[in-house]
Amino acid sequence: MELLYRFAAYFNCIHLVADAKGNWYSLLLIFLVAASLRPALLPPGVQVLQLRVSRKAHLDASGDLPAFSRATSHIRDDPSWRVLPVPPRLQRRHVDVGDMAPCDTERLLHALRSPAQGLQIDFDDGNCPTFYNQIKGISNVCKVVHNQFPDIPALPQVPVLMLRPRAWNMVEHNMLVNGREVPGPLFDFGLLMFHCGKALYNSESGPFFYLSKVESFMEARLWNNIFLWAQHQLQLPRGSIKATVLIENVLATFEMEEILYELREHSAGLNCGIWDYSASFVNKFGHRGDFLLPDRSKYVNMEKRFLRSYMDLLVQTCHRRGALATGGMAAPLLPPARDSPAHRTVLANVTRLKLLEIQAGVDGFMVYDLQLIEPMQKLFQQHTGGENQLHRVREDVTVTPEDLLCMPAGGVTLHGLQYNIGVGILFIHAWLSGKGHFFYRGQVEDSATAEISRSQVWQWILHQARLEDSQRVVSRSLVVQLTQEVMKELTEVTACQTVRAAERLQTAAEMFLEVVLKRDFPEFLTSYLNLDHTFLSSQREEEASVALLSKL
């Protein structure tokens, strides 16, 4: 059945615009499913967010640091339990394509024709959650699953779809149930499962998910309950759904075994995400001077002790329990001229860093640039002997809390400060333009890099960090001054050819300063933007345009 993505304005309920054939009955059914999801699962979802707030308040008030909990030591100390084996299509996870915003039809179709093992169908970090983007993205997923795109093979012959709904900090403004906004992850998960769950299962290609920004085993338990409920509603066998949890928060690192245990019937493993993970240190400990994070472009990488320990522990934890461990996304873009020195340099740098992850024992990782798929697959073939590295239990690894919490040495550079300002402004500009990622200085940037960028600027201002190359202090006035200077470059980068485009970039700069100059740290940049009147106004303009087009 055809799932359309044209829609009209809505206020307290959804108003759907049918095409000439009236093909909206599928979305009406979705409305019923999502509405039934909300009352059953909202209270635990609210409790998850309340638990986050209380844990953060406790850390701030007590000065305590996270540790491996004694209350759950029986889970960690029990060698007998393992996660259920994953289906054959997930046994080989060498290279996935990341930041795949499903509303980008052209890129999606290119990726489906690629030799990648999987696609991260990303409704979160790489996607801007306008209602148009969400519905168009879900429409595109449905078309892939039901083989409705011309010249695209059936599900068993294309890369496996790893569906990534929004994280719990996001809400769907455009759907109200009992007068309250639906949590973004339930909206995305409910629509995807209702329309695609059975077809994915019947084709032995899913349903498989990525779970973003999980902070505790209690959140994993909530997701497990959601999976059980959905499987029951759709009459799928228990354990049909498999999910990879992204360990993007320092608190979750201390509960990785417990997270796997809660999802042991539904686990597809754990994943490392360097920039959201690094930003979480500012989120949880940003007021503490001993957790000042140095310039990320110069001093923060997977070779540093705190990140190397994080990956080593993740691999060891997963492989001990029979779960797959995957690394993060390579963000560089290969220059198009294959014989150019620039192309060789970028490829060599990506190869060196990804080889470190393979040597650490990961079973796969992601790339953004489709040109990197085959070189990275060859890298896996050269350095591993099979579909995965589950046999490498990493008994050589011993990771302590001190290892995980050891900040890297280094300072703050003017280049790093300017770069962070540029990334932060351009990300907000992208969101106001309805896009979740963008290209800057030869790399793809998304909400993860925007999070670490704005987090560092906020923290450096708070602690009056000194620039190592000029001895100036990072102050509010310096950041305002540098923002004005950076804007000259960004005007060229964004090619603002209209007055409206220039105004949007200026608005993005003002919003960036608003975020980094705040006294208190905004929990998530994306939720801050998602609630901002400027973004909401831009959505209403988009909805009006789409509604007008649908009448033509």
C-alpha cells in the first residue's frame, strides 16, 4: 500500500491530505496504533527522563563520580548468561553507511545499490525531524521494504536496514494523544513497526534497530518492554526484534553488561560513538574543572586513554556475552579525484584510525562516504578471518573507573575554538533549512559533532580556559567577537544568495550564542532547537507550502 508524505496544517490532531485515490487509510491505521502505544508506554518514558534529571542532580550535589554498581554486580559476575544469537543477516556487520537520513531519497537509493553490509536509517543524529522529513522518511522505508522503488532489488539483496528512531529527549509536536505530545521514539518506532515489521521479519531482514542515547539499564528495560509489546501486537515471535544500543553517554559505560542483560533476547550488540560520548562528559561533569575537555580537533581521538578504554571495555563486554561490538562513523569525505594526493591522504588517515578499531576487536563500523565502503571492507578482510571477531574476548583488557574518567592532556587552541563555533552555527543553520547534517572542511557534520562543539565552547567560557597559542582567555566577549569573524567564512560556505538565506544564517549565529552563553548547560542541543519558536515557525511555513502543493 502506498504511504504518502504530503500533509496539511494540524493543531490538536493530525489532518491528512489524500491523493486523488484517497490513499490515506494506512496512515489512519498508524494513528490508531501510535495512539495505543502512548498510554501504555508514556509513564515509563517520563520516568526515564526523570531518572536522568535526578542522577544528574545527585552528581552535581554530591561531587560523586560514576562507578560499577554493587546492586547489579550479580549480573556482571554471572558468567552463564549470553544474548541470543543474531540472525544470519547480522552476523557480518563490517561496514554500514551512517547518517542515512531516509527523507533523502537520492542518497538512500545510491546506498541501497552499494555493497555495504547495512544502512543506518537515521531518524536521529543525521536527520532534521520536521514532520515532512519524518513522514517522507517513513514513506521511503516502506517503499524499500515493500519493493516499490524501481531498479532496487528485494530486501534480501540490499544492505540490511538498521532503523534508528529518535532518542527519548525528542518529542513529536505534530501528534497529540490525550492533549500531550507523543515521544519521538514511540512515533518513529510505532510507524516503522506497524508498516514494516512483518515484512522485514518474513524476508529474514529485520526488524533491526539502533537505539540512541541510552543512559542506563532501566532505559534498556523500557525498550525491551516496548519490543515485547510490539511483537505481541503484530503477532511476531518473541525475540524477532534486534537492536544495537549506542553507548553515547559516560554513565551508560558503567552499565553495559546490565544493558545487554535487559535486552538479551533482543540484542544486536553495542556501538561506540566518540563525539556524543565525549560531549556527555561536559553534560554530566562540565562544571568541574578537572573535567575540562581539551580541543577535540587536536587532543580527542580513539587513541586517548579514556576513549581507548571505553572501546576496549565495550568490545570485551559484548564478546563475553556473545554480542557484536561496532565502532563509530568515519566522517571524512574522499576527494573525487582518486589519483590526487588529497584523496590518498584522506584514505590513509581513515584507514589508520579504522585499523585501530579492528585491532581493538570491533565487528564493524560505519562510513558516510559511499566511496569508503569497499576500501574499508578490504581492510576487514585483510585483518580478520571471518564474518566477525566474536572469538576475541579481549581477556587482556582490564578497565577501571579511573581509565574511563581520565581526561586527555591538552589545551584550547584558537583554531579549535573557531572550528567549534563554525560547526555549531552551521548545524543550527542546517536545521532551520530542514537538514540534519552538512559538509564542512571535508567532513560530514551532524548533531553529534554539533553537540561536542557547542559543549566545548560552553565549558571553555565557564572555566575561562586559556588559549595555548595566544594566552587569551576564552570569555563571552571573545566568543561573540570570533562568531562575527567566523560568519564571514560561513557566508561563503553556505553560499547565501538570497536575503532570506542570509537572515537564516544570522539567526543561526544568534541561536548558537544563546546556547553557549547560557549559565546552565542545555541538556541536548537538538531538544533545545526542537522547542525553539524559530524552528517551530520554520516547520509551519514548510507545512503550509506542502499543503499548498498538495492542492495543485
